[in-house]
Amino acid sequence: MDGRVNVGLAVTVIILIVIMFVTSTIIMAAGMRAFGGMDTGMDMPILLSVGSTAYVFVLILGIVTAILQLIVLKQIMDVLNNNIVHTRAMLANIQTDDLSIKSEIEAAARELESESIPGWAFWGYVISYVVAMIFSFVPPVTTVFGLVGFVFFLIYLHQIFSTAASIYGVKNRVYSYLRNMKGLPQIEELRPIAKRNIFLVLILTIVTFGIYWLYLLVRLPTEVNEFVKSDEGIRARFVN
């Protein structure tokens, strides 16, 4: 099994973000009423205490949300890399005297090996994010590491998008050869992962004020799960 991405965690992230947004809006509204002299139903010390508690609540939710989001992003990389490793192992166990098919299998195995997602961009993003959080009281440090982390994040997403598209193309090609070799009829299709451009994703996220990213955070893991599930079924046909 290649594993699966926990889509439930992605949904939880969206729910927590909505809760944070609502809570933050309430805090800001209450603060504006209080300092504008409009709120006469609550003493200032009590209002400040409630506001501080709500702020800590939002901060904790923010940390939990970030951790869950990192877990989902890490799982996407792990699942795709597992899929590549298991596919290469399957290809290595297929024996054939047909030189053209053998050559195609070897070429596909090499391509899949080079398409594995490295972890440096992901961990660069994590480390930069943590450093920015630790030095949040030093704005210049937070700004620098925030920007560095954002760059690592974009690189990581690009690696996922490009790798998913590449392995889908390689698998479709080599599976066609294997069907002919084994004399199999057309079997179930490999479920695709939609091709995405990192710059378009960034623009859509900005234009929609982050809503597109929340959609993608659920949609991408769903596509990855559907892809590996269909691929596992196809691979099973070739090894039997």
C-alpha cells in the first residue's frame, strides 16, 4: 500500500480557520466598541480580560492549524514517493524477452527514480516558519524568515505539482506497454491529479483572499488518494 493522505485533517484545518476568523472578528468588533465609548454594558478591565483570553485562544488555534496543515502537506509527499518506490519495485519484478518492452520498463524506472520529491523544500519551509514564530517579537527577523519560508513553500508546491504530472505521464505510457505484453484488455483508467501551475495557484489564492488555497488543501489530497488507489489496482493486475 502506498498510504493515504488524511483528508479529514485538511477539513479540520478549514474548520479551525473559520473559527479563528469568526473569533478574531468578534474581538475586533468588541475592541472598537470599547475604545470608541460605545460599549457601556461591560467594564473596561473585564472587556480587556475577555479580549486577552480570546486572543490566546486564537493564537493556540493558529498553532494547531499550522501543525495540521504541515502534516497534510508532508503526507502528500510521502504518499507520492511511496507510490514511486512501489511502482519501481513492481517494474523490476516484471520479466520479458521483448527488448522493446524491457527497454521501456527500464526507462520508466529511471524516470520515476528521478521524479521522487525531495524533502529539502518542505523542511526549509518548516524551519523558516518555526524561526519566524520564535522571533515574532523581532519584526525584521520575522519578516526575513517569513519571506524565506514562503519561497520554500512555493518551491515545495511546485515539486508536488510537477512530480504528480510527470509520474502520471510515465505510468500511462509504461502501463500501455505492459498491457500489450500480458495480453490484458483495457483495464480501469489511472485517476489523474490535475495539472496545476504554481503561479496561477498563487494568483487565485490572492484574488480569492485565501479561499482557493482552502479548496486546494482538500482537493489535492483527495486527488492524490484517488490516484494511488487506482494505481494500486492497476499494478496488482500486472503482478498477478
